[in-house]
Amino acid sequence: MLSSKKKYIVNGNSGIKAQIQFADQKQEFNKRPTKIGRRSLSRSISQSSTDSYSSAASYTDSSDDETSPRDKQQKNSKGNSDFCVKNIKQAEFGRREIEIAEQEMPALMALRKRAQGEKPLAGAKIVGCTHITAQTAVLMETLGALGAQCRWAACNIYSTLNEVAAALAESGFPVFAWKGESEDDFWWCIDRCVNVEGWQPNMILDDGGDLTHWIYKKYPNMFKKIKGIVEESVTGVHRLYQLSKAGKLCVPAMNVNDSVTKQKFDNLYCCRESILDGLKRTTDMMFGGKQVVVCGYGEVGKGCCAALKAMGSIVYVTEIDPICALQACMDGFRLVKLNEVIRQVDIVITCTGNKNVVTREHLDRMKNSCIVCNMGHSNTEIDVASLRTPELTWERVRSQVDHVIWPDGKRIVLLAEGRLLNLSCSTVPTFVLSITATTQALALIELYNAPEGRYKQDVYLLPKKMDEYVASLHLPTFDAHLTELTDEQAKYLGLNKNGPFKPNYYRY
């Protein structure tokens, strides 16, 4: 039962060290740019995490409609206008996508059914900033079914599926997001979620840390009523640890990114499938025999390498960590420095979470028609800004695919302007997102219902028991049957028959 989840104490982990750089927002929101200004902003290269993610092109997008949603007066069928989406008339299409996603998200649907009577989030006012896709919609509607009120913005200017945002708005969710926002629009949407008369959030669900940063910067007094933060991404988690280290974290925060059910499933299995999908949709290329260098051999890198190797590609790996490097070698990949292979490879994929992994020097040395893309969280891995120079010509080939042409005629194929490939150029497997979304929902329930004093102003990892519960909710999909310990076996191992089955230090 969900109520039993409240008794597990989470072990904190403050060992992650990261240099955090917040975007300096200089625009005032009472001085809105012109339509031309917004369009030019949306094509610019941003150094903030607003450009960290992208999303697959929405098939209902209309290139003929250049009117900004901020200039439209829209109402849903109930007369409600507390939202800002591309086109509320797309709601019916979005509802069909949400219904399809529900079929592949069994744990969230089970959670909705089991806990709907208890309403464990009754009274919760959740402000969220994540990708707005059909899978996110299932999460939002589950939170609503569990008693929460939600207001939502997108965590990136390209991550929204317009028809899904319309469906949520039609259902009564205050959603402020559309695909192709300018950077000014991005922060305006977040502000509309947070700064509303008669409503103040008491929980934050963030992906990347921009929402948390905005509240810290503009509305710090709101943290007096906020019970906790749930953060999904590596960048957002690093920001939280930085705040904690500086003594500036005002509320407890739950690190979902480093939970087992996020790291070992979303990061690995999701990327193993979506890397091929993204590359194939954008370039129509054959993988067999192609030389590929994958920068980083964490869970994302492992997934990318496994998929490409299975398709017959020759895969090289770069790494800074000797443990991950040894894993790559033992898995049959050649460990190299990027400079050693940059002239010969056909594809360069970054997935490190770092910055300037691929520099202008690397880009200058690549061979003609080399494909360059990013599978890491942030758009900082590839130095795209260095390509915005007069001597280089940009040529848009198709949506999210650019040729960057050198004076001698050499060209590289840049995907998604260096943003996250799978959410920009394809889609990601719904079932894997069900695992992550269920973890987020349980983290919100845990923090919201925790008695005062259980969690201090620090960053916590999810309880092991909660990870196991999330996994168990997904097993019936495979008609899987767990073996149960006998009393004698449980006593021998020193375990409770119902778990948790591994200590916190166990490496899956």
C-alpha cells in the first residue's frame, strides 16, 4: 500500500560536485518583443539549459500560422482561458495520443487505480516544468486523479507536442507551452505557471532546474510554503547539490535522476532504442560498416554503443573515467581520444553531460558529411556557437537537420542544433517513461506526506523499497513471476521477505 511507503527513510547523498552556471535572464516580461523578435530568438543559440531538450515534430504543427500563442485569445469548451497553447482545436488529436500512451504505462495506471480512493496528494499544488508529451500527460492526469492541482510549463523550447498540450488545456490543466517558443516565451510560460493570483505551489516537479531557479530568483518567499522539490535530470540534480553545498537549499529535494529505476532503465534502455530511431529518421543512413565515436560510456553511452554495434557499426569510445573506460574495453569497444579518430569517423555522438566535448577544432577536422549529434542532457556538449560565423554557411535540409558548409565545400550534418537527439528528432519508448514517471509520482507522494522533520534541507535519494515497488508494478506486463524467498532463505540472507532485497550501496 502507498501509505506504507511513508515510513522509509531516505539516505542522502551530497557527494556530487558540479559547477553550476545559471542563465542570466535580462529580459523584463512587461516588455514583450515583436513577433519578428520572437522568431529570431527561437533560432538563436542559447547557452542556458532552456535549449537542453528538443522534441519530435508535432504532425499537427502548422507552418502557416505565425501568430504567437501569446497573442491569441483562446478558451476551452468549458470557457476556461487559463492556459497558453498553440491551438486548442488540436485537443482531440492529443487525447488520442494520450490514450495510446496509457496502454504502455501500466504502473501509472495501476497507481491511479490503487491510490485514487486515498487521494494521497489531496491539497498538493504542484508546479511542473518537464517535457510536455503524451507520456507526461498521463503523469499529470494521474497526479490530478490522486488529488493534486497542477500548473505546467515545458522544460525546453522544442519539447512540446502541441496537440497534447491542447488536450491537457481542454481537460482543465493550466498548461503554458508550445513547440518553437522563443527564449523569452520560455521564461514567460514558467512565470505564468508560478505567478498567479490566488494560487501558490507547495510542490515542485522539475526537469533541468530552470523552474526551481526561477522561483529562487523571482519569488524566493514562495519556498516558505513549498514542501519539496522532485528533480529528474542530471543537470537539475547538480544544481540542487550546489545549492545544498552553499547552504541555500530552502526545502528538501528528491534526486530522481540517480534512482535505480531512472538510471538503469530510462538512461540505458531508452537510449538503446531511440538513438537508432533519431539517426534513421533524420539521415536515412545505413549503420552497417559505419565508423562511430561515442563520447562517454555511462548508461546513455552504453545504450548507444550496444545499439550501434548490433547494427554492424564500428564503434569507438572516449572516456575520462577509468572504470567506465575498462567497461567499454571489456564490452569490445576500442577506447580512444577524440583527436585520434575525428578525421575518419562517420558519426560523432556526445553523451557525457559535460561542455565543449566537441570543439570547433574537432568540427574543422571532421570529414565531409560527418553526422554530429548529442544524446546528453545539455546542448553544451557540442560547441555549436562556434559555427555561427560569417565564413560558414548554414543550410536547413529538413526539420532539425542542418548542413554546416565550410568555404572549401566540406559540410557536416548537425542534428537538432546540438540538442538532445531522441526528443528532438524522434520519440522515446513509452514503457520506459512509465518507469520514470511512476518514480516521480511516488517521490512527490513521499515528500508531500512526510512528517515534519523526516527530511531536512538537503538532497535525498529514493528509498530502495520505492525503486523495487516501481519495478514490481511493471512486471505483470511481461507475465513475469517473481520467486519468493522461504523463511529459511530470508533468515540466511538477513532480509525481509518483502524487501528491500539489496543494500543502498549495491551497484546494479
